[in-house]
Amino acid sequence: MKNLRLATLVVALLLPSLARAQGSQKAATQVRHLLDSLELRLKTNYVFPDKATFISKHLRSQVKKHTYASLAKEPEKLAVQIQADIYTAHRDPHMAVEYNPALAQRIQRSDQESEEETLQFAQWEKDNNFMFKKVELLPGNIGYFPFTIFVGQVKEAKPIIASALGFLANSSAIIIDLRENNGGQPEMVSQLESYFFKEKTRMNSVVTRANQDRGSTRVRTETNAKEFARVVLPNRPGPATAAIAP
């Protein structure tokens, strides 16, 4: 599960004691500590510093309006409200807020998954066909290829990808639907992109706010890349939607 979290910013509510807070004053204090923690993480890690500041200011304005006062003892509802307020300030579908004491404890113990957890998640990906659920040929000879996660097991998923895109090889255009996609591993993104480029092409740069590390991803090429030579990726709101045409 760590692999999935690498591409999705998850802000866990790290105060499970919030649910056990006694008295409104203590609960209010816990909420303030929670927002302080959230603000620090945004300031330190979020890739858009100006947006991090804007989100923090909006959350503080909500505190002044006593928006969270009635939710201090209901952490699940509090998480939902905070996420809604974050999205009001800046909608980033890769950012989520959840009340998850088990995850919080695991993060506090170690950032590393156990071998058992890694194996379980790998099996879950396989059991779900590496998140490739269907492929269709729509009226007008339009291919349709949706999936929800870029999993990390590229080698294991390659035969499935090849079969799916082979089925669409004679379509006039292909729609790759990522509207419900929650992100994932750049290696899988590169693997999918490789079917649409004849030559290695730089696709993106990766910047980590914490240490300003930079990296880049270049797509590899597959022997059948010529079948999907020309690609159009329109910008749209929401997680991601790609329309790909020859």
C-alpha cells in the first residue's frame, strides 16, 4: 500500500485521541493542534507553496467561524469537513483527509511496510487484474480504455496491457478514461505512454519540496508503438482524463 500512497498525498488525522476528548475546551485544543499539524505538513511538503498558504488561511477562517466546534468529538465527520474546506480553497484530487488511527500508528512507528503487507498488496493488485477492468470498442470505431490506479507491478501487467491495446489497434481513436484514477506509480504511467510514442520522449519532471530533488521520466518504446503514433492530451479539471487519437 505504500506504493499507492507515493502518488496520492494522504493527510492522516494523527490525533486518534480526538474521539476520546473530554470537554469542549480540550476538544477545541485538539482541533487546533490538528490544524497546526496539517498546516506544517502543507508548508513543508506541498508542491505549490502559494496554494498551501491559501489553504491554511481558509482553514483558519473556518476555525474563527466555529465550523469545527460541533465536530470535535466526531473525527470521521471532522475529516470530511476539513477535506471539503481544503477543496473549497484549492481542489487537488490527489490530496485526501481521512481519520485513520491504524495508519497514523503505522506512520509513527515506521514509514516502511512489512514484508507481509507488501505481499498482501501485490496479491490484491493481481486479484484485481492490476486494475485493468475492461476495454471496449464504442460506436464510430472509438476505443475506450478506463482504469483507476497505476499499479507498481509493471512486468506482471505488461501482457494485459498489450492485449488490451492490441484489441484497440484498429480503432480510429482511443479514449483513456482516468476520471476515477487515484494515481500510482510513474513506471506504470511510462509503460502505458510507451504505446503512443515512437521515440523516447521526456514526459515530466518530479520535484520533492522537502529537499528539492528533481527527476524526470522518459517513456520507453514498444515494438507496436507506431499503432498509436499521435497523441492529444487535453487539459481538463478533475483527476485526469486523456483523449488519445491517431
